[in-house]
Amino acid sequence: MIARVEPLTRARALRGPFDYRLGEDLRGVRVGSTLLVPFGRRRVLGVVVELAERSEMAPERLVEPLAAPEAAVPPALVRLGLWVAEEYCSTPARGLALVLPPGTGTGARRPRPREPLRARLTEAGWGALAGRGGERLGPRQRAALGALRRGALPAAELARATGGHATLRRLERRGLLALEPLPESPRRPRTARTLGPGAGAPRPTAAQASALAAIRRRLESRGGRPLLLHGVTGSGKTEVYLRAVAAALERRRSAIVLVPEIALTPQTAGRFVERFGESVAVLHSALSARERYADWKRLRSGEARVCVGPRSAVFAPLDDLGLIVVDEEHDGSYKQDGDPRYDARLVAERRAAAEDAVLLAGSATPRAESFARYERLSLPDRVDGRPLPPVEVVGMVGAGGALHERARDALSEVRRRGEKGIVLLNRRGWSNFLSCGVCGRVWECPRCDVTLVLHRAAAAMACHHCGHREPVPSACPDCGSVSLARHGAGTEQLERELAALLAPLPVFRLDSDSAAAGGVADVLARFDAAPAGVLVGTQMVAKGHDFPEVTLALVLDADATLRFPDFRAEERTFALVAQLAGRSGRGAREGRVIVQALDPEARPLRHAAGHDAEGFLRGELARRKALGYPPFGHLVRVVCASAEPGPELAAVRAVRDALTTAGVPALGPAALFRRQGKSRAQVVVKSRERARAIEQVGAAVERAAAEHGRRGVSFAVDVDPA
Ligand code: ADP
Ligand code: ZN
Ligand code: ZN
């Protein structure tokens, strides 16, 4: 037997697959197995992507793999990983890395310990600590052995504490410590139920029931066009997902539920655990490597049949997949930032189609693409039959981030009645930027062409792109003036203003700064527990929270997002306002919504005020059609970066020229602002023929990289840039 193996190397130029002969002892190897293979003079980890009877290679050149260290990945996932690599102009190794067990990694020369290990002192180790046997120990080695005097420790923790796995491996080789499998840790407690709607599940409304009937039909017919559950906020979409998952399980099929960041909406994941107990694996970023691996194995073995998690959960190793749910499908977190820049929604669509599973995307504010392409199921009303809260849009010409009179009154009303409010301002920090009142100097990041944001509590000026920080100046270094002006308010300043305005009503702040300090869950829990109060923050406050006491939702500078040159700006603005509006009036008391904007007539705001998602989407689709934007056209963006200005532009020009020669029109080059010390430029292809555009861009980049890569230019390809 011949195994075609794709080596997991970082090098872009090395493209497999390469053939290896399988000996008797490797009979069990199949598509999806990982193998340690000789590769030139090295040994590398590779994935079997195909099995064959014979090879084109000369028999004397065929070598045997060294070992098969790992459980196999399902073949369907191998194909999916390779598809992602192509669709997003990445390498097979990087595509495959997405579907491998956590911890496998690209470029690994040897498999890292996959099973959790523990370290224990051997006789020789005790001797070495006591100075016997002539063993010489470095400081790290001594520390590692010393830490084991009182008993065995998990290897991962010991490595973290004493300078890495390499130290432990070296000690193991010298026989001074032993690494052995860790005894199974007791499973995290879960509730017992495994199937069915269970007690306490509400009776579906008529709209929910008809959506569920359509989903069941799809499960029976094994797939088909993706479904879009378009339901207003509070219409009970989660209940539909729960019952859809139950329906898949009843048919002996598994399910994946993709959710935006779990830390922001732990309630949703919690409801799946509550209903399906032991059969759920919840993946989230806070898990340790060992926990992640344990979850992978539970899914792979079929012990867990439902996987709830963020975008990477789309690669969960489940067999007999019946359903993929994409909750809040408009959420930006479904797009991966690093290479491959995959979109989990598109990967979900692909996977569902390949495995005859049903794709069910849901949102109150779906993307124009899904609205146009998917079959719609709608939940037009809130579950309790209450109307959506009235929305008032007020003009703020020249007033910046300050509060409108109506907003002040509404907030005072919240205080007087002991209710809750949520205030959204999509700018963190204290002031947007600082300038000298005399010479006009503006404080900018030394590594990025953006202004520094003042953070008062941290007494620092910070760059929101690279993390650069510097102390707040007391005088202008250019002219010596001490009259420094602060412009534009951020969430930190707003929190202070609101606290003063509304005392003694407590004010809570939720943005990535406060999240870093105390944790998102902590802020949300305190807001939830308080009898009354105001939550202020960035777009994080507009996620799917369900706080019944909230009666006021307030958006400041709502059209700020419209001032970015981006074809998604309108959609984002509409979604942000509509989602925040959905947080108000979910309980017994009626809610209201106030939207402050420079241009109250802006199309997304008008439609958001009327709770008119369909009207907005119809207009949006007409606009996109006229301009050739998705779903009518596809965008592929190439960004080049270099340490010095110049080479990045030359590289982008080379890409554009190659594309022009190939008959693919490209927009650019356009210079981008400098970021993290790198000069950047981009070229964008807008095309109706997606596959062709992707292929041509890939070829053009490969050609340009061969020449310009040597000059230190890096290339990033982004298909469907967010
Ligand atoms: P959405 O996700 O559409 O915003 P949720 O799924 O959060 O809405 O539902 C809002 C609330 O309504 C939740 O508290 C949920 O338990 C409840 N709910 C859902 N379906 C029903 C139903 N059929 N009958 C009564 N309450 C329901
Ligand atoms: Zn000055
Ligand atoms: Zn910076």
C-alpha cells in the first residue's frame, strides 16, 4: 500500500502530497492518519490524504514512514481542510492543521506528547538532587527536579513553571525523571439528560413550530439549500436551535452549534449543556491544551454528539453530522484573522453540503448574502407577543459624543424608576486623540499611522492597533506649550460622566479594557445582579444578552461606523443599532431606544428605527447589485507589507500587473496606514467568477512572492475580506 502524505511544514514552496510505502505494521493507517515520515534529512509529521495501490515514484526511492503516532481524523475533514487551503489561498499544511487534534501544529518535527503526561522523579533523579552519581544539573533542570520532591506533577504545569518541555525531555533522556500518562481526571460535572426537549422546555409557538417542521423535512431529505432563521430579537431562535439539535440526535446524527465569542454570551452555551448534558462538548478559548484535546477525543469517539463553540468548532471531528447551526450569523467573529483567513459560515456551508447535513443560520439582522441565498424561515414576533420597543433617532450636529437632552431625560427616568439601561459607544478609552493647542502637534503611534488614544485610568496613551503605550505628556515636545487639547470621548470618559450624572445608580463598563482587567463574565454578572444600573461599553454590549430589567437602550454616535470606507459599513451600522434595540424591553416593562447620530436620515438608521430588516436588506441588495459587491460579486484582497516604505508598493504593483496580464481587473495599488512598523499596500480584485478570481490571485501572488519575498515583503491574501 502507498500512502500519499501531505507534510505539515511551514514552507510555502513545499507542496505535497508525497508517497510512502506502508509496511505490515502500518496496516491500520487510513486517510486522516498522521504519520511521522522521513523527509529529506528531517523527520516531519504528515497527514495521509489518500491511499493508493501503486506509486509513480521509482520503487527504490520509496521509503517507509517511521511511526503512526496519532488517531485518525475523519476523511471528510481531511477533504475540508484541503478545501479551506485552496479556497483561501493558503497551504495544504495550514488547511490540514485546522482539522487535526489540538496541539498537533504545523512544522512539528516530532509529535508533541498528545496524552497528558505527568512527571515523576526516578531513583537516579533523587540521586542527582542529592549530588550523587556525578550528574551535573543546570539551574532549570535543578528547579524542575526540585519541584518534584513532594510528588509527581502534570508535565504541562511543570514545563510552564520551569522553562519548557525541552528541559523535561532532556531530563527524561538522562533517566532522571519519568514521563508517564496522567491518570484520567474526573470529568467536569454535567447534568445527566442526554436527549429530547426535556422538562421545562416551553411549548413552541406557531412560528417556531413551522420553522421546526421545515428543519425536520430537511433532516429527512438530508440537506439541500441552507436555511436562514430570520427572527426578531426575543423571538425564541435559541429554542428552535435546541429542538433542531434534538431532532438530529433522534435521527442518530450529530450536531455543531457555532456561536460568537462564548465569554460574551455564556447563557446560550449554557442552555445547550442544560438540555443535552453529557452529550455536549463546549469549546472555548479559555480551555487549556489538555482540556481541548480531551474534548476533541470525546467528540471523535462519539461520546459527545453535540459540539458548541466559536468558529473553529466547525472542524469538530464528528461522524454522521446532521446539523450545523450558525447562531448570530452576522457576527464578525466568524471570520478568522490569521492564515488561512477562512469564514466559518462558508466552511459550515461547504461541510454541510459535503456531509448531507442541514445548515441552519440564524439572526435578527442577517447578512445580505444569506438573506439572498438561503431559504428563509421567519419568526416575526417576540415570544411574549410584546411589541418591539419604539426607536427615536435624534440629530447631534457638532455635538460629538455628548448626551442629547432626550437621552439625559431617559437616563434620569431609569434612575428614578430603579430600572436598567445599556449605553453603546463604539470607541474605547478616554479621548480619541490629543493635540497641542499651540502648534497643532498630534500624538501618533511611532509604529502605526494612527493617533494614540488617551486612557486615563492607566495613565497612558495607547495604540489600538499594536498595543504601543507611552506616558501621558504634560507638555508639547515640539513647542513646549502645556495647553493640550483632548478630542472625542470614549467609553472610559462616558462611564465617568454617567456615574456623575446618575449617582447613586451604579455604572458598569464593558469593553476590551475592562474585559482584560476583570473579565467579561464578571462585569455582566455584576450588572445582572444589581437591582438597577447602567451598562456602558463598545459593541460588546449589543450582543445577545438577555436582561429583562433593561428598559432603555441608547446608542451614541451611531453613524460613526458609516464613516469608514467599507462596503459592509451600512450593514454593520444597521445590525449594531437593531441588535442593541433588541436588548430593551425584554421583561415585564416596556422598553425604549434612543439613537444619537450626526445624520439621523441615514438609510440604516431609518430602517433600524422602523425595525424593518427586510426593507433594509432589499435596499442593501439593490445597492450591492449595482456596485458588484457580495453576493453579486466576490472580493479578494492582497496586502503586502515591508519594514521599509517602497518594496510593499512594488510587490503590490507586480501582483496587479500579473492579474492584468491574466485578464483579471484589479483595483489599486492603494497605500494602507502603516501598522506595527510595517508599510502596507493592497490591491483588490472584484469579480463575479469566484473560483477563477481565487485561482488567478493565488498564481499572481506566488509569482510576485518568488521575486519580492526575497526583499522582505510579506503577502497576505484575504478572500471575502470582512
Ligand atoms: P432570540 O434568540 O430569538 O433573541 P431567545 O431564544 O433568547 O430569543 O428567547 C427569548 C426568551 O423567550 C427566552 O427566555 C426563552 O426561554 C423564551 N422562549 C423561547 N421560546 C418560547 C416559547 N415557545 N414559549 C415561551 N417562552 C419561550
Ligand atoms: Zn506644540
Ligand atoms: Zn501602533
